[in-house]
Amino acid sequence: MNLFSLFARKSFARGVHPADNKSTAGTPLRRLPFAPRMILPLAQHIGKPAVPIVSVGQEVVRGQLIAKADGFMSVPLHAPVDGVVEAIELRPSARGPWTQSIVIRTYEASTQEVRWREPRDMDSLAPEQIIQAIQDTGMVGMGGAAFPSHVKLSVPKDRKIHTLVVNGCECEPFLTCDHRMMLDLTEDMFQGIRYAMRAIGAERAIIGVEDNKLDAVEHIRARLPADGLITVEAVETKYPQGAEKMLVKSLLDVDVPAGGLPSAVGVVVNNVGTLAMLGSLLPNGEGFTERVVTVTGPGIARPGDYWVPLGTPMRHVLEWAGAKDVSEREIILGGPMMGQAVASLDVPVTKGVSGILVFDRRDIEADGQRKTYPCIKCGECVNACPMGLNPSMLGMLADGREYEQMGSHYHLGDCFECGCCTYVCPSNIPLVQQFRVAKGILREKAA
């Protein structure tokens, strides 16, 4: 019997247990071929879009800076291929509105090696220089939120950080890209953890991994650095275990204050994939030009975790992975709980795309046609909400368009839209969608 199974797993209150569907976890990372054209939105992160520094007709090499950061809350953009800038124009985005993008025509005869780099001596850098180096890579959180990594590691002067929590939970069904990176890029991950610890002044790091990935836990534990500053812990497989506040509670038994950040309790949380990429990019002085993406679902003939160059059109990815009858497929970027459907196959892979899930559109439409009934006050959503909110009451207030009361009296701002309430609702009420609308209206009013 595995020793891990003899002990109760660390966890948090409430949450749900959707089916894993992680069949791609056993397949090593593979590389996707370069597309003939790459589409690079200038807004691939939370914050101000990058500013182009190239012009139409200009030749670029892989790794070259093509758009600079526009201030602190922004990151630069680097060319994912050798090629020529064909256009700087509006293109479709996954979020709906067309967005300013750089289009590069790929030189098909090129070896596509990264030739634009500035190696640096990481051991000689002060914390603030590490933060600047991270911004220079263009790195954002690879867990899906696409928050600039250097901003997340920039801790307020009045806060002392004692622990870096490394998020290896990957609690969304279907997604396995973090799992594979923990297995295949372990040393890069350790290196990235060291850089992050120095940047924030943390004394220790804890890698939290859900117990449906015990092979990763055992693999990491066997290779942990001898100084004991980095440890790994198995936590219960439960959604949304990978949410920051939930993971901090599970690993440290500490509650992050409502409306606050983990830094308020001396913790910074970072994704394993983000740190693995930083461990590779920082010493080599390279930009963020590709990422690992899980491509899977019933509509995929060759599912797996692929290295995908940023800017690769969705159509190219799906054709290579063996998606047939693409027009009859429903495409979701990210996981099924918090991901978003895309209407256009011309949408490119961006820095925050962790997964591409392909389902039969007829199944999705049949599921979407289920009738919605009035709330029966069963309390299932209350029992499931990991933040301890009252989704039933919030839903009724949303129906009545009492948005201000949702925020002031029922803490709508603490909802991170995990979808647990919608998942368990026997009346099929689209609660999380209502909350997104309410938040948008409140943001507009505040602006």
C-alpha cells in the first residue's frame, strides 16, 4: 500500500468533486509544428497592453522583443518565430472584442532556434533586479489568470513573506499541463522556485499537489534539494483546491482575510508551470515565446500536452491534434469549470491558455437546453461555495437587479467565479454567469 494513502489529506471546507478526465497525464510533452502565420495580441495579460516596437515589413527572429511593456502593470511580447511582420491590426480575441495584434508570417525554411537572448548571472542579482528580469521575460501566471508574474512577486514594503506556496494542484478536470511539467521540467521548477524565494524574501517553499497526481509528488520528493527549504505536500483532490485562498488554507491552515491577498498572512502563491518557465528563461535571458497546453476532449484524435508557440491559431492546433468536423465542435479555452468557449477558430493561443478542450457541439447544446427552474432553497450551493457565500441569495438579488446590495451586503467581490454553485444547482440556475454580469455592471458604475 502506498504510504500516502494511510494519511488524511490536507484540504479546505466545502467545494465539489467533478470527474477528473485526466487521460493525457501519462503522455510525455510533445512539440506542435509552427503555423504559417502567428497572431500575437498586444493584450495577453491583466493590465495595460504592450506597445509595438516593430513595423510592417520588418524581419524578426525568434525571441526578439517586438512590443515593450507599457508601465509596471504590463509585460513585453517576444517573437515566437523567425519571420516577417505582415500586419499590425485588429484581430479576433477569445474574449470577444477584436484587439490590436501583431501578425507574423513564419519563415518555413528556418530552424526556428531561439537566437535572441541575453544570458544573465542570476546569482548576482538583488531582489528588485530579479523582479525586473521577470518582467523582461514577459512572463504571466500560466494557471489561466495571466496576471503579470513580476507584479505578483512585488510584495508591499510593509509585509514580510515567510512562505512561497507553489500551486501544483491543477484541480480543473481534463487539464494535465502542470502535471507533465512537474514530471518533465522538475529541475527548472526548482530553479524558478529559488528565484521567486529570493525575490520575495521567503524562508521556505511548499509545493502543493492534489493526490490524484501522487506520481508527481513522489517524483518531486525524490529530487528535493538537500537544504530542506523546499518541500512537497499532497492535498485532497477537490475542486477548487488550486484557488489561492483554498490552497493556503489546506497547506498552512491559515485563512486569508476577505478581500485580501495571501501576502496579508505572509504568503505568496505561484503556479508550478510559471516557476518552471522562469527557471529556464531567466538565466538564459530569453522571452516567453511558447507554453505547454493540454489539448484534449472527445473531439480530439491525438490528445496530449503540447509545447505550443504563442500566437498559434486555434485552427492549426486542432488540425494537428486530429480534430475532425471542426465546425460541429465546441471549443473551450482552459478547463470546463472556469474556461470560456470561443466562437472563432482564428483566435490564437495566448500566454494564459492552459487548455484547449474539444467537445461535440450537439452534446453541449443538448446540455444547454436543460430547463431552468426556480430556486428550491435546497442549500446545495451554500454547502459547495468554497468562500462561504450564499449563492442562492446572490442569485435572487441578481434576478431583481439589486446589484449594489450583492456587493455591499453579500460580498459578491469575494466570489472568484469557480462555478461550484452552478455545478451543484438542481434547478440548473446559471448562478456564476449571473454573478459575472453583476460584477461587470458594478465595475461600470464605479468607473
